[in-house]
Amino acid sequence: MDIEDSGPVAAKGAATKDAGWRGSRELWLKAALSALMEGGVDAVKIQPLASQLNLSRTSFYWFFENRTSLLAALLDHWDGKNTTALVKASEAYAETPAEGILNVIHCFLEQEAFDPKLEFAVRGWALQSDEVMSRVNSTDELRLVALVRLLQRQGFEEAEADARARTVYLTQIGYISMQVREPMQERMARVPAYVRIFCGEAATGSELARFRSRLGLEAT
């Protein structure tokens, strides 16, 4: 057991109490997320987080049972944020396969939706934990199912939809895992070709214009 798992158990119903000087569950979780993304899972420790937040160590136990429960909350946050964003993008309205793929690419480029730093951190964590790796593998399958269904709705047979979905997804995970630092202008220049490769047809000028507009970019 982690030494930080041996602290006092949070009082029943503590989440409903006035957080006050204890901080809040969201505050502790936000600090833990920053620690995870900046230093990996080994940096997620209760006492350093308490010092950073200028709170007592015992304050932590009003919101989490122990460090293990905090780590579980981090995984739930990752899954809830990134997976939900990708599934939502895959299910968004699209008249054409190209528009559907652009919805997905937009999700990956909009960090308020899909956080690549968090994704990288969790995948690094998974290399240290079989349990986390199992969670990541299961999540990958759920994300791929969403992409396959997108392509099936656009008329692709299951086998081809699966291959194209993997091409889309593994390309993006490759960007994240390799920590590619690509200027946005350069990435945008590649988008039309990516769309053709991913779904076999070109995006129209109006589809690309709407895509750029959603990212806050001027039309070219």
C-alpha cells in the first residue's frame, strides 16, 4: 500500500459541507492534474499538493479517501474529458464523410475539448501500471468504436470503417506520443490531404471554411 493511502478516512457526507479553509475537491483535483501533466504520476503526492495549495494535509481527506482514490479520480477526469469529447465529435451531425472527419480533427485540435498533455501523461502513467494500461486499452477500444460507427453511418462497410478509424486514431495518438510540435499553419495545410486519406474523398471549400472558422482561423 502507498504510504499516503494510510491517512484518515474522509467523514461521511463531507462533500456536502462548506469547504472553506479546506479548499475543495475541484481545487485538489486541479492541482493533482497539473502535477500529473508536469511530473508524471510519481509527482502526485498528498503532502506536496497540500504545500502547493497552502492547505493542511488532513484537508485532503475531506474530499478523497486516500491517494488511490485521487488517482482514480484523475483517470475518471481524463476519460470523462477526452473520451467524451471524441465520442461527441464522432456523433456530431455530418452530411458527408469529409465533414465527419473534420469534426473529429477539430476535436483533436481544440484543447478545451481534447487535452493532448493530459492524454500524454496518462499514457506515460500506463507504462508504469498494468491496471492503468488495461483502462487505457479499454478506452482506446471505446473511442475506436465511436469512429467506426461514424464511418459506417457514412456508408463504409465494417472492415473498411475499422481500418480507416484506426488510421485516424493512431495518427492522432502518434502526434501525442511523439510530442510533435507542429505550427498550426503547417498542420492546417495538411488537413485537406488528411481528410482524403482518412475517408477517401476531398472536403469541399465550404466544409474547410467552416472547419477553420470553428478554430477561430481566417479562411484561406
